[in-house]
Amino acid sequence: MNEISRPNDLDAFWMPYSDNRYFKSHPRLLARAEGMTYWTADGKEVLDGTSGLWCCNAGHGRKEITEAIQKQAAVMDFAPTFQLGHPVAFEAAARVAEITPEGMDRVFFTNSGSESADTALKIALAYHKARGESQRVRLIGRERGYHGVGFGGMSVGGIGGNRKQFGAMLPYVDHLPHTHIPTMNAFSKGQPKYGVELAGKLEDLVALHGADTIAAVMVEPMAGSTGVLVPPKDYLQRLRQICDKHGILLIFDEVITGFGRLGTNFAAERFGVTPDIMTMAKGLTNAAVPMGGVAVRNGIYDAIVNGAPDGIELFHGYTYSGHPLAAAAAIATLNLHKAEDLPGRAKAMEPYFEEAAHALRDLPNVIDIRNIGLVCGVELSPRPGRPTARATEVFRKCFDDGVLIRTTGDIIALSPPLIAEKSHVDRMFGTLSDAIRAAA
């Protein structure tokens, strides 16, 4: 039998997406959070430049959300939603439907963005089968796309490191090229000018596989986890046109871009393109309780549910779909979202944030900067033979100097809570500037 572990023994927790060996010899432990700030266990302040993991859009420690969770826990901690229900889940779904694009009024709850991605893909397949087109089984993703870590989302996703360790993915999957063209679009502010023609590669996949075999195309409106890739002008509109032409469903992964990040409720609104299916998570509950969701066009729900014989229409779901505490957190978060106009705050801060980001342009080893809404990516040239080392050094120095940033490869991402003030922006980019200089 193992010895009893100490309360802060680091050995037991196998950390996700982490260099476990390095971390456990150089731990960085966060102990408290409020507003824009984390505190370490020894009381050091760390400005949150990443909204946790793109998810605490309203800032940390919001008492309105905490009190809603506490109140719900005292009334009912859990209720199943298989053949039963509870009022809070239905209210949460209705509140989400108030801000989704017009005609997307049906919401299926999950527990994470990864589950939302797999759910969306299943719904797409079920929709075509319900319409008598069960041969539509092919799923199209995009290179450098990220749709979580379930086998469905990982298969459609296009980040090599997420796929190579696990062997074969789902069959019948193909990928569009990514939209990053640094030779033409470097240092773009907002949507880059060049690259709409890349959407036309979907026509090539249609010609290769046959439109009648393709169920759905899944993309992030703005690819976040791969390093902030903003879609070229008219790119998403062109994807929408091609999908409509061939009867293919268009899925937007809005796990990062939803709930105000780009200055609108969802990226679909920012870009003027309405998908057929839309995934969400992260900002849905301000990360206070894990929760995700999938919103679908009403016609998709009708085809699957109202067109089915009596009994279960979709053989899919999770024990915690619409969990009472998560639903309560979602309602409270959406109240804050509306009362404080978080998308409006992001939109108002965007110009200042943009200029602060692009002021880093002439620093050593900065090879690209791209931004939209309250998110930016700063790409550094990799050290010869040591990819990711420079960005990792910048991350560690920023943390030591009191600012949390995020890195992916040699790209630094900033995505602060939408309550950020100019002083926070100044501190974030000032600290980042110093760290980039030090890592030269």
C-alpha cells in the first residue's frame, strides 16, 4: 500500500498538456483569483493575460456566479436528464438561445469543448441519416485546427502533435489547408487581405470524394489554440456558399470565440456568417463549473427529433448534460454578459489592444503579429534546432514578472478577461516586451 500523500504532494496529479517532469521540479502554483488577478501560494500577484485558458471572460471570483452555484447546490445538487429534467437546464438552454444566431434555437449541453466537438459531429451524421442520406459519412476539418481531444474532434482537427501519439484516427476524414500565409499577411490587423481562395479547396475535396459522401465541414472561425489564425476576408462567406451548394453542413467551433471574445456574442455575428451547428464551452459558465453546448439550426433538430419514430431520437448524451450547478452558473454568467455588455467592452478595448500588440513589431525575433477582438498572437522565430524554447523562456519570465501568457509552439497568445482596462493592457504588453528582449 502506498504511503499517505501529503495534501500538496505533486506526484499524484498527472497534469494535462504539461511538461510534468519540469513542472514538478519547478512548480508554479496558483492559489487564489479575483478580477484580473491570480495570486500564488506565497502571495505573489499574477495578472491574467489569458482568461485562465480563454475561458474567464468576466474575470475571476464573480460573486454573482458563486452565489448562484451555492444556492443551486443547497436546493438540488444533481438530477439526471435522461428521460427526466429539471427547470434550471431548460432555462439555461433558453438563455443561450437568446444570443445565438437567428434560427439556432436548440441547444444540447455537454461538459467541455471536446465533448461539444464530438457531439456536433454526431449530430451532423444523424441529420443526414434522418434525411435518407446515410452515405454522407465524410467529415472535413482543417490543417492546424483544434477541436478538443476526443477522437472525433482530434480526427477532424489538424494539429500534428495532438494526433501522432495515438495512431489511427476516425476513418473518412479529410482536411482543408490552413489559412496562415505569412509571406502575404504578416502583421495584419484584423482580417488579413489574402487567402479567400483557400476556401475553394473545399471544391477540390468535393471533386475528389463526391459531395454526396460529405456530411460536414468543421472549422474554428478564428483558430485560437494553434496560435491565433484570423480568417482572411470573405473566407468564411465562401465556405458557407460552397457548403450550401453541395448540401454540406457547416460547423463553427466557437469554444474560444464565443461569449464576447471578438466583440460580439459569437464569431458568427462578427463575420456575418451563420453556421448550421455551433459548439461552445469555456465562457459559457465563466469556467466556474465545466460546461459545453452545441447549438443547431432548428431544421436540424426537426429532422432528427420530429422526424423520428417514437422513442429515443439521438442515442447520445452525458451523465452531466445540463448539470444543475453548471446550468445555474451559465444563467448567472449570461446575466453578467448582458448587464455588463462584455462583448461591447471587448469591442471598445480592441483598438487600444491592437495598437499595444503591434507596438511589439520591431522587437528581436518577432516575425508576425495578428489580432482580432481581445486576442492576439505574437510569433517568434524559433531557435535553431530548439523549437518552442524561445517562447517557453518568454512564458516563464513573464510569469516570474507577474503576468500570465500562453504559448503554443513559438507563438505567444494573449486573451485577457473582457473586463480588462487600459492599465492592464499596458502592463501585459510591457512585461511581454521585456521578456521578448531578454529571450533574444
